[in-house]
Amino acid sequence: MKRLGWEVAGIQIDPEAAKIASSNFGIYVHVGDIATAPFDSESFDIIIITTSHVIEHVPDPVRFLREVIQLLKPSGKVIIVTPNLQSLGVRFFGTDWYCWDPPRHLVLFTPRSLALCLKKAGLSCHQIRSSTRKARKIFRKRLLLQRTGFFSHEYEDSLTNHLWTKFGAKLFEILEQLGNFVFYWGEEIECVAVKE
């Protein structure tokens, strides 16, 4: 965004991650949470909540979103990406679905429940869809759990090189893509919401 000429700022609770973002990209990153951020009300046109998958980690998503929209100018947008509780991975893998991730994931959403959460917070859902870009990863993580009993990066590389693993992961991705058109089967929800 900075390369496109935007004024960019960020919030990060991990001081090391904030330091990397500041030094690599030359942007201001507040260390802390949104409640302690030193930004004025209505000082941002767009707030992007994407790469870290934030909303599933907060105990009160509605309150969190209200804090976010206080920083937005009227008609400002919030972009949210979060795991999809309606995904094909949930249906296929049940309790072994990678995105349950307890105790770090506190609240998970379907597209409908996320839209309701946004409405309660004072946002209108402009666009909501699900993405299948993580389908193969979810499939591989399930096999890893089945084989080792935990999600370990140590064994993941050897597992993913097997031909049957590649075939199964690709087949799972195709099924998820086909069902995604009607049933929102993608592993992630991607949402654009507008401040009312």
C-alpha cells in the first residue's frame, strides 16, 4: 500500500514483528492493541485486517470491531479474513480441522455469523465470500495430524512430497472450489465491510 502512495500505519502486539515491519517497510507500527493505539478518531479511510487473522483471536469481536470503526472516516472500509466454520474442511475433518486451533482461536465464524457480528458493531457487509486458497494446506495438515498426532512442521515436508498426498490435496481443493460457488465451502472468509 505504501508503494502505491498510501499513508500506512499498523498495530501489532508482538514487538519483534512490529520492529520487522517498521525497519523493512518504513511504516509506523504501534506496539500494543487497538485500544491503546494513539490514532485520532476517523483518521483512517481503510483499515486492513488480513494477514494475521485477527478477529478469531479476540474475546469480544463486536467490541473489537467497534474500536476499529472509531478510527474509520465515514464510509471507511474494513477488510477481514478469518477461518470459515462452514468450510469443506470442517465437514470432512471434524475435530481434526486445522483451524480450530485451541486455545488461540476464541471465536470462529460462518459467513452469516460474521455478517451479523459486523451489523452489531455498526458495519454493513459490502462483500462476503469464501476463499479456497488454503484447501491443500488444510488437507495436508489433516494427514499430518492423522500420522503424527500433532501439527508439526518437522514432518510436513516429507508428507507433502508423496504423490498420493499431492493427488488427495488437489482433489480436495477441486471439491472445495466446486462447492464454494453455492455453499461457501472455502477455508477462509474474506469480507469487505463499510462504516454505516
